[in-house]
Amino acid sequence: MEACAPTPALCYCQKMQGDDVSDGTFEEPVSVTLEPSVVREAHLFIVLEGERPLAGGARYSVDGYFEIVLRRGAQRETARKVVGRIRQLSISIPDRRMSATHARLVWSGDRWIFEDLHSRNGALVNGRLVKRAVLQDRDLIQVGHTFFLLRTGLPTPDGTSTTIDASNLIPERMGMRTLTPALATQFALMKKVVQAGVAVHLSGETGTGKELLARAVHELASKGGPLIAVNCGAIPRDLVESQLFGHVRGAFSGAIRDELGFIRAANHGTLFLDEIADLPLVAQPALLRVLQEREVMPVGSRESHHVTFRVVSATHESLAELVSKGFFREDLQARLEGFSFHLPPLRDRRGDLGLLLADLLPLCPPIASIDPSAAWALLQYRWPQNVRELAGVLTLGSVLAEGGALRAAHLPAAVTHRSPTESRIVPNDVDAAPSAFPRRDELIAHLERERGNVAGVARAMEMHRSQLYRWLKASRLDPKAFRGCT
């Protein structure tokens, strides 16, 4: 389900009488559950504008509307109005390949129907050129070089805005920008609790952006201290305690000077314990003591040092499962999971893909646009390595595009290869695979039947002539050669 992990239990540490929570002093965790009312609603997303990839996406609630009109405009804007007794949503896009009034979605009482309104360049649903189509949840629509996603039953918490544009999210920190209602609600909860000094635990698949989110948490509550990131799985087992807690000179062979350690280095800042599940069991009691007492004793020393820091932990594994197997301490799990937050995989955040592109592309060599062939590939791929993989693909593609349009040819083969079991999307572009087009013999049959009359072939195949000309060019067919056929 797209970005709709259950609303997290908000477990936070209540403030002690006379203590300042902001300095890192806590009582035992107390579990509190916040469950905003959630209903399932229909939303239409602008996932990507190919000609303006830095514009990001947008989301529009369409429940209760009879008609959604897609048209070309000077800028991206919407108008919600009542025409007669019909509630209509009009969405304008500055896409020069769209017609003035290009297409519409109509509510039939139990489903959405897509209709092309005699546009110049046609429209595609899941990669296939259509005049009219019955839409289903998660269907992708291409109008001009703009891509829309329909979600017919998206979990939507109370208070969700009916319209949200990427431009509204610019003040949000990277890692906390989303168009998906349930995920946005979770981010809002996180922003409330981080100010109270609550420990935050992040879970999710590798590459979903946990470190980026940890940095956002640090920035939200930072009082000027550092962010110290520690990969618990990369520390040699025999050096875990000295690297975490520090050591004094002569504590062991090779200890030629005093070292603060990661925890004291994070004083007045944030300690990010990445892959906390890999922390050796023998080191867990000492970490638990530090979190409880806010005091750290360097290896080889008898003197404790008071520390004040925020702790953020992350793992792609389930701490509860590790506890049940005896690989992780239950009391340490309770101390780390003050506020638990699950980051969904990128394959479940298709509505956010354009938003993520707008965040990542400025970090890459500049490109002019994203061609439909590349857009379809990016939208249908399942991204097993999540946002980290997306960033790598965009960097490579931007280099190969050399300042022009990003095309499918600039993307790795794994991204452009389409598996029928993974996606219903079929690319529709002159650069796409031949299977995306009508068979060459089918085009020849129509040309022979219509004696090379392109208008007649277009009518027979229910498409616009401009689209037919592109297919004829891709198939290396000249209509003039068929004008003498009988």
C-alpha cells in the first residue's frame, strides 16, 4: 500500500518533576497511541511534468467531484467550481504538448472514466493510447508530457488538505517532504515529538532515506550541537566500546592518546546510531546505561562524564523480532523506540516520485527535461534499493544526457526492462521497445486498406494523426507507398 504504514504508536518519555526534558533527562518510557480518524478517499496526483521536472508533483482530493478537466494553462493551478449542479475540478498545466482542453475524468457512480477530448497529441493510460478508458486504482495517465496517478482508495487522515503542491512543501526539510496523506500525518507527529527530546527509531528497507530523515530530526531540534552518525555494523567488535564511549591513553595496546568517542562527540547534539541491530550484544548494557544515566565512562577511566544528546536509531530489521530471538536487549529496545517511524519503500510511494526527482535533480548535472520514454521507465520500475538507487540512476542519466532531455537510453538496462509481473505500464515513445507499438504488419494492413490515407488509418485505429505519424516513422513506413494499393 502506498506510503500507508499504520499510524505509529507514539511512545514518549514524560517529563520528570523539576527536570528539563530538553537536556536529555528522561523517566521510563510511557506508551501513548495517537490514532487520527482515517477514511479512504480518491486523489489524483501530478507525478511528473516532463518539461518541468524541478516543479515536483501535486495532489488533489477528488472525492465528491463529477468531472476533472485536464487542460493547458500559463501556470499550474486549479479551480474547483459547480457547473450547473455538477462539481468540477479543473487542473491547468503549462505543458505545450497539451491541448487547451485535453481530457477529462468523469465519475460514473462507481468508477472513474477517462475521456480524450479530441486532443492534438492524444492521451495514454498505462502506456496505451486511448480515447476512452475505465480507470482503476494506481492507473497512470499521460497527457502531453505530464503524468498523473489515480488513487481511488487512499487512506486519508482527518484534516488532510484537499490540494497540496510541491511548492507548498519547499519550507519542509529534505527527507520530510511528501504528498501522501498518511505519511504527511506521520511526519507532522514526528515534528511535534522531537522538540520534547524523545528518542526516535527509524525502520525501513535499505536506501529509503533513514539517514536523511535523521538529519532532518537533528535540524528540527538542534541547539547548535553536531550530528554524529555511527554505522554500528561497521565498527570492529573489539573496538565497539572504545569507539562509542571513548578511552584514555594507555587503556589498551595502541591507545596512545585520550579519545572522546562518538557519544561525547555528540554532546549537545544528535547521536545517530545507524543499523543499531548490528550492535554486539556485549556492548548493549553499556549503551543502555548511558541512555539511562546520561553519563559515559571512557574505557580505562574511573571518571564518568555527563552528556546531553538526542538519540536517533535506525535499522532495516525488526528489533522486536531480534529481541524474541535473544539477539537484542528488550530494555534497550524500549529505550530506543520512544517514537517509532516506518519509512515505506519507494515502490509504495509512486505519488511522491516527482517530488523526490525535484529534490535529487539539483544535485546532478543539469538536464533540460525528462522524455516520456524515461518517465515511463522511472515510473514502472520497482526500485529495490529505493531512494539511494534513484539518486544513482539520476546522476548517471544526467551525465549521459549532457544537458539535453533525459531519455530511456540514458538509464540502466535494469530500469528500462519491463517485467509483465511487475507493471501494467507500456512505454509509448519512438525510443521505446518495439512491443510498445502496433505490430508493423498491423500498420501495413491498415495502410493497404485505406490506400495510404493517413486520416483514414487514424480513424480506424482511433488515434490522432500526429501520433500515427510517429509510429509510422518508428516503423519506417511511408504512406505514399500504399496509395496505389487495390
